[in-house]
Amino acid sequence: AQSVTQLDSHVSVSEGTPVLLRCNYSSSYSPSLFWYVQHPNKGLQLLLKYTSAATLVKGINGFEAEFKKSETSFHLTKPSAHMSDAAEYFCVTNFGNEKLTFGTGTRLTIIP
Amino acid sequence: DTGVSQDPRHKITKRGQNVTFRCDPISEHNRLYWYRQTLGQGPEFLTYFQNEAQLEKSRLLSDRFSAERPKGSFSTLEIQRTEQGDSAMYLCASSFKGPQGYEQYFGPGTRLTVT
């Protein structure tokens, strides 16, 4: 069955340093993968999505993710963290249908 | 604001009461979804509509839950005889078919607390 596993429940980085949020997927075929961000009291926002067109996907706010089939990973990165990046991040997949399946989330804290 | 809206944003109710939530999707979106998010977890799919037709329901949607989208625009989610385990954030999303398939846009959610 398809699923995603977020390897860290909480990540803390200093402002201006790189961000790495890790996600592994389990799928019998090439999946669609997404990263969503959830700020407190705001709706989930799509950061980026992978749909097999390109392995390196660029998203909003300077985030990007690389699909690595050999490692079954789709890690989210950003070169330099900003205070406004503090939020909950979800790695998400679907089964080629309408249902989004979310990981358990990674809470990103930015240290001033 | 032309995003997905949900009403109310917060609801506190006593166990055994019925509650109803409303979702207004982005106007040109023909698909509408409901998810539930409990504390410390990612959202879980409940059900979705294409126009007024309810196309899929999760096993999570017990008989006490019912969702409607009568005119293919707004949707309601009703929970009858609420239980403490129903306490969660209820999220609505809508989508339309773009060049790369359907992309779901989420509302801010309705937080339900059952006491």
C-alpha cells in the first residue's frame, strides 16, 4: 500500500541556516507526492508537488524537494530559514485518486 | 477573499448533541473534500463530492456522520450524537482539474470540542 513516513516529528534550525525535512514513501509505482505547510489558525497550503515531470521540484517561498526513486525519498529543503517558515509541514501522497494521504507532520521551529 | 471558507471556526458542544459545519468552496471548483485532523496527526480523508454527487466515503465516516452538497456549491457535514472522540479539526478542501490534475485548496478548518 502507498504511504509516507516523515522521519522527524520536530526540527529546529537557526534563522539563516539550511532546512531539511525528511520524507520517505512506500509505493509499488511512481507516486504523486506533495508537501503542504500548515501555519497556526490558517489552512493547509501547497508548497510543491511531484508528478514525474522532473525529479527536482521547486515550490513557493524558496522551498524545493528532490524525488529519489533509489532511496524512495522526497525530502524538503530550503537554503536559508526565515522566521516565517515556522510551521507544521506535511508530506503527502495520493493513490492516483482523490484521497490525499498525509504523513504525521514535522514541526519546524526557527531559532532567532 | 476568494479562498475556501468554513463556518464556524470553533464549536464547543456537549456529548450527545448534534453539530453541523459548513464549507464554501472556491466558486469554480467542482470537487469538494472533507478531512479530519486530530491533535498531533495529519489530516485523514473522510469523503468527497463531484458537483452534488458523493463519490467516496471513508470507513472513518460512521453512521453518525453525514455530508451533503445539495446544489453542487457549498457542503455541510453533520455529526449526530457527538462523542468525545469526535473532537478534532474538520478541514474542507476544493479542487478543479488543471493541467497536472486536481490540486486541492484547503479552508482554515472548524475545530470541534466535545465536552
